[in-house]
Amino acid sequence: MPRRHKQRNCRRLEGKRNFKPSGIPSMKLEKTELHLDEFEAIRLCDYDGMSQIEASLSMGVSRATVQRLLLSGRKKIVDVLLHTKELIINEKLD
């Protein structure tokens, strides 16, 4: 039986956020979903300039979890930019 997810402290977004290339209808684009915890880890480390340890304390998770969230979130963002996809930021935590 898998363990339950630890409660993660993330800022809530108001409404759904999506970003897509201009000039291409959304229905023609493949979609990539960025989870709120991945977005929060990227925001804390890359935008706010926190270390992974500081971000882990802020989010209430281990440093290794923050590192994993950063890797998966950054990979999704680069994939969206390289392959002309739509990025959807999911406000629900899984």
C-alpha cells in the first residue's frame, strides 16, 4: 500500500492558468500539465532565489522532494517551449 502524500504548502492560483504560442488555436495544440507543487518549487528556487533547503522548509517537504519537483517542472517547461505545446498550470495538488 503506497504512502499518503505529505501536505505541501503552496500558494493558490486564482483560476486556471494556461500559456500557449500565439496564432495557433488551443484545440490544435498538445497540452502539458504543470502541477501546482512543481510550479511552487520553481517559483521559490528560480524566481525568489531560495535554496532547495529554504524552499523545502517553506513547502513543508524534504529537500529531495523539492529537487524532484524542480526537475520534472523544468523538463515540462522546456518541452512546451521546444515542441510548441500549451502549458496548463493545474491548481489542484495531487
